[in-house]
Amino acid sequence: MAKSKIQIEATISTTLPKIWQYWTEPNHITKWNFATPDWCCPRASNDLRVGGKYSARMEAIDGSFGFDFEAIYEEVIDQKSIAYTLSDGRKVITSFEQLGTVTKVTTVFDAENQNPVEMQKSGWQSILNNFKKYAEEN
């Protein structure tokens, strides 16, 4: 059975080179990679190459729950797109497009079977919105 695909996107008021840097460098990832203010990303690592590993620790600030978000890169096209496979086998593709003075970031990912599609879309969109805020304010 084919997995459902979910798409999220944001148009961000900054340049593509800055977006790429903030999206891929661990010192930036830890500042935005969470959906709500009661969560955090205390550590991240990113070996940005085909076959390289991405890892980010996501956890509640109070320490009550957390998990490691891990993936292996299948494709990396500098300042264009990133494709990876999550540790549970789901695929994710994020594309970056400069549109004049703004940059459009679009992510398409395979839905998982444990949570409703709308909940997954909302959670991933919240993280992307947090990235947008971080990129525009820093």
C-alpha cells in the first residue's frame, strides 16, 4: 500500500543562501527545530552529503518526553533540494526556491500510521513556521 504524502510550505522573507545555512547548520537547527515553545532541540548533527546522517534530539523542555529524529540523505542539491529517508523508512523531500526577495520552502513527506494526517501536517507545519520566524528575525 502506498503511503499518503503530506505537503507543507512557507514563504520566507530572506535570501536563499541564508535559508540554506539556517536549515542545514546544527548551531541554527537547535534554535528552531521544535513545534511549540514548551519543546526544544538541545542537539543536532548534520552530515550533509548523500549517505550522510541527520540527527536532531527533540524533547519537552520539562524533560517528560523526547525522541531522536534521524535520517540518511539520499540526495543533496546545494540550495535546491534535500531528500532523505527517516529511520522508520518514510521519505522526505524539501525544496528551496528563491522568488525575488523571498524564498519558498516546501516539504513533502510520507505520513506515518500512528497519528491522523492532519495532526502530522499541523506538527510539521508548526516546525516550518518556527523556522520561518527564526530565519526572518535573525
